[in-house]
Amino acid sequence: MTYLAPIIPDNAPFSPQQRAWLNGLLAGLLSPGTSGTAPSATISVSAPADDPHADFPWHDPGLDMDERQKLAEGRPLQQRLMAAMAQMDCGQCGYECRTYAEAIATGSETSLGKCQPGGKATARMLKTLMEAAGSGDAATPAAPAAVPGPAAAPVAGRSEVRDTVLRQALRLNGGGSDKDTRHVVLETDLAYEPGDSLGVHVSNPADEVDEIIALLRADPTQAVRCPDGRERPLRAALMEAVDIAQPSDLAIETLAAYAKGDDADRLQALAEGYPGAEPTDADLLDLLAHFPSTCPPVAELIPTLAGLQPRLYSIASSPRHEPGTVHLCVGTVRYRKRRRNRRGIASTFLAERAACGTRVPAFIQHTRDFRLPGDDVPIIMIGPGTGIAPFRAFLQDRRARGATGRNWLFFGDQRRATDFLFENELVEWTKDGLLTRLDTAFSRDQEDKVYVQHRMREAGKALYGWLQEGAHLYVCGDAQRMAKDVDVALTLLAAREGGMSQGAAKAWMADLACQHRYLRDVY
């Protein structure tokens, strides 16, 4: 008969780390016995270390909106608002997830569209929650009345904005690659450390802006009030102050109010998020072209658009190795949709629209804990694609400091011949011993796709051994797929190599996180 240990329900008032630790403890205490060899690891039974988000079980970018909202059921309004955020604490909006939610709940912040990673899903959930709170919905605890107060403090650790100078945007991929990844170098006196991110203020594409002005039949010099409260000429507003890629629901409602016939109904359906409403994921130019009957006054339309947010990039350099500059690894976004060529606003700005010598306003977003440990501590880095950025910085810094700790990197991409980013550096660092071990996974070089998590499983015994010897493990890259798969792979190898139950393996993982030895920079 298979024994099933009791588990703590997902909706219990514990953080993921606390829940995993408790599940492991229950599995160990209540199991009638295990067969086979005893675990090779000593499992800590101390309670998890203090966690600034210990009371926020939804604070995990790998959870979807429904999961996060379920975990926040019955909580105060500001916590349900926080659960609607993307949970990345990226700082692009000028807040952390918690402080943005608190600012909305108190009325000191009125914009619901600032969470860039969360997009419209977050904005719509925030609107739903605020409307429910305003109507006195009895299903959830009443929130204190929203009394406007002083603006919440901006996200901790953000430096002042200064001009940087673009010096390089070199393509890293070889000919024939499906990707266009750029090694961007900016000259700056901004102070930073490995693990930090650079926030870049960019402009919208001029050709798209001019098409929008033409469709609105507007004067590009007309003064309009922008979401930040400043007045600008219309063209300048569309270039530098508003988000034209993701029109807010309020902006779409404004378009609907000035549309005729069917156009008005279809635009209103889009604004309200009705299932099946088309066109989905439309930008402002799409909407104006698709619904030609609408032509609102620009003085009414522009203030309803969301402000253009800075884009954050993990820094790919150490100031000790590259003084006076900051390096980035930027994946250029291009695709075709609805008979138009689309492009990522920030990535194509840095890759092709900005010439060398262009001044680029930027700031440093200092990380709370994605930092190198002591010089003698071994580190394991998992960074496929552009996720390699902070680990290039880590390795440069360890070389500059003469650090003695071992370094192990897992890197992956599509094809070795064209997509081995920073190959020459990584190979040289492997030869001279800075990189103790380099494991690569190129998914399209064989019939069956191979990713970094497969290489982790293959190296499970050595990987587990490093962690048992005190190594710190870092992950950088995609939150929804790669980071989840890496988490599963780590749990499975801990169970296999440590002879643990699934619950004990999860508790072991949680303990690593609570010791700040399992850290993620995901997006």
C-alpha cells in the first residue's frame, strides 16, 4: 500500500517556502518508513529564514493570475491588488508590486496600467478589484476608504536618471540565425554592481507615430496633456510620453465613443475584454486603421493612454572589468502580424534606431539579493539565451577580484554554430580555469530538443554535490517556462541524488531559497 503523507493546502496562510518546509517535515515525521538507502543529505528542520514576502504566497512570477487571486482570497484589498501584479518587482512602473498595490488602494496612485510585465491582464484585474471594493462587495473584506495621500515611495534601489551614450550594438548571432541578439555598450558614470539592471528610457518609432497622427487627422504641433501631467506637442507626446503599443482600456473606450455603427460596439467590446472581441493584442495604429470611423480629439485621447515605461535589462558587465561603461545583452524583437512588421520598442531602439553617439536616458535598478557570495564560495549559473547577461558580469567580476570560488555555467540557445553568445569569452574562461565547468544545450542541433534542464539532470550527481558543499545557484531568463522547468529539475535531482521523498526535496529547495542560495532574475 502506498503511503501518502498529509500536505498543507495551497490556500493555507503560508508562503511557498513555509508550505514546502512544512510538507517536508510532515512527510519525514509521519512516514511509516522508507526502503532503500538512507538520504545522503542532512535535511535542516529549522524554520525557514525571514522572508520579506513570507505573508504573500502569491508572490511568484510562475503562478498565473487565477492561482494568484485564489491565494489572495479573503485578504485586504491592497494584498488582492498586489496579487494582480506580475510579481517580478522589476521596478519599471516606479514601484515594487507591494508598494504599487498600496498606492492604488490608498488613492495616491490613480493609474492602473503601470505594470508592464502584467499588461492588460493586470490592469483589468486591478480595475475589477477596485470596482468591487467601491461597490462594497461582501465577498471580500472591506477596504479602508481610499483617501488620497502622499505618493508611495518609489521602488527601493533606483538611481537617478542620467544620460548615457550608446557606443555599440554589435550583433552576436552568426549568419543564418533566426535570432538577432545585440551586445549593447553604453558609456556612463552610473554606479552599479553585478546583478543590477539598467532601466532604459526609449522613444516610439517615428514612422508609426507619423502614421497615427495622419489617421487622427491632427496637427503634430498641437499641445496636449500627457499622462505624466506635462504638456507637449502632439508628435513629441506620441514619441516619448505615451505607450502606443498597448492602448489602455480607457483609450479604447475613448475611441469607441467617437466611432460609428458597428465600430463603436466592437471597440467597446474590446475595451471591456469580452471573449472573442477582435482584434486582440492590437496597438494604437492597428485600432485606428481597423476602425476608420473613429477619430477622437487628440486632447481627449492622449491623456487616456498609459505612460511610456522604461525597459529593464540585466547588466552584462562588471564595473571592475569594464569601467565607465555598462553592457547589455538585448534580444531584438521583430515579427509580422496583421500584415504589418512589428518590433520591440526598446530592443529595436537600441539595436538599430539609435545611432552610435545617441544619448540614452537611463538609471540603475539595484537588486535586493541577486548578488555574488563571498569570493571563495562556489556558484552555479543557469542562463540560456539573453539570460547569460548577469553571469557574464559575475564572471568578469570574479576575474577582476581574483576570487577563488569555483564557477559552473549552464548555457543554451537554438544552434551552436550561430547562437553561442559570447562563445570566445566562455571558451577562453574555460581554458584558463575561471569557468570550472561549462555545460551547453543547443535545442535545434538534434532531432530531439535539448534544454538546460536536460543538462542539469545529466549532471545531477555533480550538481547536487556542489550544492551540498555550499554553492549558490542562480537562474536568469524566462519566468513562465524555463524557470519553472529548472525548478522541477532541481527538485527531482534532489530527490534522486539525496534519496529524499518529494516533500523533503521541496523542503530542501525551500531551505536553499531561505538561505539566499537559490536566487532568480526572471522576466
